Amino acid sequence: MLAFVGVLLIAGIIVMIELPSLRKKGSKKELSVFSVSLSIGIGLAIVSSMNLEIQSYGLAHNDF
């Protein structure tokens, strides 16, 4: 539970640092890419902090 709160706290700090400059520039593409990538990162960090296994279905998976 503490790791979950820590992930959200760090994500909030990142948003507080980056969001004003992205809004000031008016770059909607960068803002959307930032939001999506941060959301994916937060999700993966939360799952990882809960000690759940994250499956990888990429080409590097060599179970023949």
C-alpha cells in the first residue's frame, strides 16, 4: 500500500513539473503523448509494486 501511494506521489510531482510547461507551449500532441506514456508507466509501476507478474508477449519471448 505504501508503494502504491509512493508511485502516485511521484507521478503527481512529475505532472506538477511538466504540465505547466506543456500547456504554456500549447503543444497538444506532446501533452497527449506525455499523458498516455505517464499513464502506462503508472499502471506498470503499480502492478509491479503489488508484486504481480507482468506478462511480455513480444518477439523476445523464446518458448519454442
